[in-house]
Amino acid sequence: QELLTGRHPYESGTEQATIDRIKVGKPDQLPDFVPREMKELIIAMLSHDANKRPTTKWIMEQDTIKLYLRMQEDKEKQQNEIAQLRQKLAKQQLQSDSFKPKQQSISTKPKVTSEPKIIIQAPVTQATVTQVRKVLTPVESGQVGIADESVRYGRDEVPWARGWDKIVGYIFTGDIAHIGGDWIEGNSGFPGGCHIRTELNMESNPRIGKKFHNIKIKHPKF
């Protein structure tokens, strides 16, 4: 009854008064929203006569009890799935933290391969309007973008391998992926071999990056 109403059936305000009600067998009346079968079950469970109390089989056959058990099973299943997901994410984070890139020279001419490649350009540091030009070959015609200096990439990784929180990408379809994963459509796409230019205004707030391809075609969305 307490599970249904949130109140002990013999609650009387004080410990002694509660004991007295239990002795005389005067529990609270069940509210009207409790189904008839459930009322009969609860009344039988509170009976002073042990022979009149319901068996475990009778209790488990009640529809309300079955529904409650199913809800509990679903809840436990969901909690287990969440726990497994957290363990998986924690393991991935541990592997990511343990990754230490080797100190080596960086080549901007990747080998021809089917694996994704990230070609690193010089960082933008000056607080002025800066132009970044790039000629995309068919090998690397997927995306041009800017990443925060704290982002570290491993071998054969896609640009969004560390998520979208600290990168801005200009995709070959013309779409722009802003920090946080917001997509902006409306620009024309570009094939391999295009000249890509980005004008970065580092003094504006927010900072602005305008895209051009083949030198003179300005994109309306940025």
C-alpha cells in the first residue's frame, strides 16, 4: 500500500499511535484510483489471519504487479546499457589520453591511399585579416578546415575524430560544419584540383572565415 500511496497504511504521526493502529488492525482506506483486484490483494496482505494472506503465486499473478515488474526490468536493463556505454567511453578516453605522437617532420604530400589523411598547414596566429590558400588535389579533395591548437590527430584519422567542438570544416559538397556540429548549407561544392582560399578575420567577434574557390568565386555562407 505504501508503494501506491506514498504513506504507510498505519501511519498516525507518532510511533505509539502507529503501533496502536497496527494492534487493532485499522489501516488507511485505499484511494479510488487503486484497481479493485489490487485493493483486495492489499487488504488480504494486511489481514491479522495468516491463513487469509495471499500466497506469492497470487501476488505475482496480479496484472499491476506484472506491469511493475516489467517496468523494473526495463529500468534495470536501461541502467546496465548506460553503465556499459560509460565504461566504453571511459576506455576510449583512456586510450586517447595515452596517445603520444612522435616528434617528426610533417610532410604535406601524403601517400596515395584509401585511408583518410589530415594535411596540417601553418597555424593562424596574427590578429589581422589573414588569407590561407590551398590547392586541393584529387587525393585530398574532401575537406578544408580550421582546428583549435589543442586538437591532436593520429595516423589515418578523419578531421572529426575528436568531435566537432573545436573544429570548423568546409566540405567538398559546399556545406560548412561549425564548432559544435551545426551544419550550414547553401554554398556550391568544389572538385579536386580547385584553388581554395579562406579569409580569416581574427579581430572580429565572432571571428569570421570567408570561403572562395578557384580564387574568385565567393561563397555566400560563412
